[in-house]
Amino acid sequence: MADDGPGVREVHLLPLDGLERPLAEEIAARMSRSLSAACRIVESGSGPLSMPTLPGRDQLDADALLAALERVPIADDAVLVGLTTRDIALPIFTFVFGRARQGARAALVSLTRLDAAFYGLPSDPDSLAQRATNEIVHELGHLASLAHCPDASCLMSFAGSVEKVDVRGSAFCAACRDRLPQWLLLR
């Protein structure tokens, strides 16, 4: 297990747009049951964030939005995860599920492509909440300085499709788990 230093005690979930409160609360509850750190929903004290889109695309610029999240003031013992219902992407990727910088204190997750309704299937709130929880924990792994893992069954493996999100599951491989700080250990 990695050294925690001063440690993270809370994961703050910041709904950015149109995220229904019951879904946000379900995700926060699942996160609190899964992690050693507490999870709670917060509001931006600095007002609404800029939601820049990529030129010529109807998708949010994941890096620009992440940079805005990184400027949101948070407690020293917390990390921040922005949740959006809009599709996010990078100039070199048609989409991403989430974005975080290794060792930083903020992450971004889009629920758009985690929702079965995006693929023309009936909406499944339970599946969406589980996928969102897994994706958030994946991004928290990056905040804890983990890179993508070559083990396809590890939560830290790269997922380029929703099927891959489902296949990789919700657990870290032994090598990644050994490098996790205490606050990110799964129960």
C-alpha cells in the first residue's frame, strides 16, 4: 500500500449540468460504501464552470473542463470529481469516459456513454450508477498516481468502449492495489 501522506478524507462529487439529484445521491452512496474515504455531493462555491466545446464537435473539451475543475477551491483533505451528463472528448479521441491527471486533485467523468439509453437501449439506472461508480474510482486511481494497467481485468485498464468498462469490472489487480493509498482502498 502506498504512503498516504496527509491523506484524503473525502471525495467531493460536483454535478456540473442536468445530473438528476437522485442519481447523484445513488452514486455518492455507492462510492461511500466502496471507498475508505467518505463521498459527498458539493456545489461549486465559485459559481458555474465554463463548459467549452471542441471546435466543430458537440462535445465538451475534457481537458479545458478538467483545468477549470482543478481551479475550484477544495479542502486539503479532499479530491473533487466533476460529473457531467454531456459527452466529453479530446481532440485526438472521439470520446472519453473520464479524465484526470496523475497526482492531481480533480477529475472529470461523463455519464453520457455510460448510459444504456445512449446506445438506443432501455435506460437502466442501476447499471448507469454502477458504471459511473467504477469510472469515478478509475479516475481516482489516476489522482492516486496510477497509470493505465495492462491487466484487462483491472479497474485501471484503459476502456475505449462501454463493453470494456463492464468487462474490466470494479476491482484493482494486485499490482495496482499494492500502490493505492489508504483512502482509495476498496471495501
